[in-house]
Amino acid sequence: MTVMYISLLRRHNLFVEELRKLPLPWTPELLYQEAKRIVIAELQHIVYNEFLPRVLGRKTMRIYRLWSAPRYSETYSPFVDPRTTSGFSAAAFRFGHSLVRNVHDQIGPGGSPVKHLYLQNHFDRLETHLKKFPGGNTEGFARWMKLAPNSRADGTFVDGLQNSLFPCQDSHCPMGGGVTRSFDLPALNIQRGRDHGLPSYTKWRYWCSGKKTMIFTPNAIGLSDHSPFEANILRKTYKHVDDIDLYTGAMTETRLPGALVGPTFACIIGKQFSNYKRGDRFFYERPDPVMAFTPGKRLINVSEFPRKKKN
């Protein structure tokens, strides 16, 4: 996430530098806002055409009409609420925690690893992104992200997230005791859903698909979106099928074809990004006569802006 934030920040600053060269009555605020508008459009284009199809699969993309239009598309409605729902923020969009790896390398300009970091040794440590950090920086992480194989969306979590998150020791621990302690991220996700008062997994499943879940068995009236193995684990964990937490139930669903999530999370995420798109009057593909990009800029073609030399 830090790599993405820093990349977008640098992208914004690059646009400011190039826009300043145009003979227009710029002010610092106008430069900032115009560069921001371009970067947001680029990010929206990437999210809706490259990221979401991988997460949701092509069928869900069609159901919620998430693909960007070739030219302009007027999808805005003042009656669509674009705010983020608790089901999305407290559970569904945390599916990516199962993709996190235990080890993250930093790759040098020549393609050779220069730093081998365990998750607990660099998470929440900004210094690992600075050039003065021995052997690594943001570029090193970015090269590794580009070259490393994709993680599997298997619903499991690495040791660094379950047993070594935010480690503390002795007096630095809230509980003290002279023992190294840490947090369990999946457990935090489950508890966060309870703190938010999220309905159970079966309620969300019914809201999304109309399917009622009466028993733990993976059949027509049970957990039909789960494998027998996962359904049996849920049966051993919860007393009643309606007790299943949203995060637990949806994370253990069988993934949709070509997707990283099962049907319930696909529904929640798809609906949320549909609302983001249709409830945003500044969405980049709108044909609004005041704020729209010109046809030449519609596909975010910024080739006339020179790119900084790659390391």
C-alpha cells in the first residue's frame, strides 16, 4: 500500500511540473487540483479495468456494469449514495489480507534481490522505504511486486499476520509481563465486524442472492457456496449457522471463476464500486461539459508528458 501511495504522490508531482510549463494563469491551488484530477482519473481507470476484473471476475463485472465505456458514459445519478458501507469496509474489502506474503524482497536495479524482509520486520516501518535504508527503498519493493508471482487467494493467512503483527515487548506492551505479544489480524477483522454490528454471514448471503441458509451441510438449503471441508470447519466452530461472522463465512466460500473472492464478497464489493461510480458526479468518464476530459484525454493518454528515467 505504501508503494502505491508513494507512486501516486510522485505521479501527481510530475503532472504539476509539466502543467506549470503550459502558458496558463496557474495558481498553486489550480496546479494542485488539476494534477489531482488527472491522477484520480488514472487511478479510476486502473481500478475499473484492471483491478476489479481480477478481483470479481468478468461475470460480476457485467452484472454491476463496472467496465469503463470506450468513450463517454453518463452513469451518474444524484439518487445513488456513494458512501462506503460497513459491510464493505469492515469485512469484504479485507479479503486481500489472505494475499499478503510472509516475506517481501527488495530488488535492485539489475534485478537481483538486495534485501530479504519478513513481514513483521518492515510492516509499519517507514524507514524501509527511504533511500538511506541499507540496501532497499520504495523502488526495491516496487520491483519485487512487479516480478514476484501472484499470491493465491486461498483464504489462509501467513504467520506474520496471525502471530507477529505489531509486536511489542516488556514495558512497550499494553499488557506488560515481559513477554513478546502481537495481534492476530484475521481475529481483529472478525471482532471489527462485531463491533460494527454487522449482520451474520447468512443474512448477507440472503441479501445478495436470495438463498436461505438453514443448515451447515453444503446443499441447496445449506452452505452451497462452500466445499464440504470448509462447511465442516464452520460447523465445528459455530453453534448455529446464523452465528457465522460475515468475514469468516465469505472468506471460506469457493471462489467464483476468474475471481479472487466468492459470491458474497463479490456482491458486496461489486455493489460498492457501482455506487462509487454512479454516485460520483466527478467520475472520469462522464461527459459533463465543465469537468469532462476532452476526447483526446478520455483514455488518459498523457504520452506527451515525459516520464522520469527508470532506475
